[in-house]
Amino acid sequence: MTIKYEWRGDFDNASLDALHADGFGTIPVARTDWRARVEYHSLGWVCAWEDGVLSGFVNVGWDGGAHAFILDTVVARDRRSRGVGAALVAVAVEEARAAKCEWLHVDFEEHLRSFYFDACGFRETSAGLIAL
């Protein structure tokens, strides 16, 4: 099957809720207005489509200037280990660069370290975090 990657792709909230529930293991589906959220806060987002089904998504937030942020990279469980996540991030990198961003940030849980550093090309930096 061919996967199509689309910058600022059209999606419906139910499809993204279902993908998040599958990819992150959240139940029940959150019923979030993702469309309004990303249109208001984001530089853009990348959708991965396979046979008309939303099978991957990444949100690219930004500060309106030099800094963009990878948020909520998610791939359907049955589509993992096929390069979908890395391809989503590659499109995000390309589009953030095209928007003249100078930096693309990501934070992640330890088990995703190899994905972001090895598969996606991020490098380690010093950072800080406060849990709220």
C-alpha cells in the first residue's frame, strides 16, 4: 500500500481522535476539536494517509518566528516500524525550513530517543522542563 503525506492536510476530528486513541492507547476517544486547535496554534501539521485512512499525524507548533516544535507524533499501531513516523517528521522539517524557522525542537519520552535521534536526525541538547 502507498502512503501519502500531506502538509496541512484536510482531516476530520473523529479520524484524528481515533488515531490518537489507537496510537497513544487512550480510551475513550477524547472528542477534541483538533481542527480548530491546529489552525489556531500551529505552523502546520502532516497527515499520513493509506487507503483513505488517517494512519499518522504530527503537529508543528511554533512561536511565529524562528522556533518550531514537533508535537504529538502518532502512527497507527498496525502501521508502525514501516518508516511512517520518520517520514512525517521529515515533511515537518522540510516545511518548517520553508517557513524560515531556524530551529525545530522536540521533547520525548526516553523510549523514543532512538526514533528522534537515529531515524529523524535530531541531536541532543540541554533543556529544562517543569511538570505543571
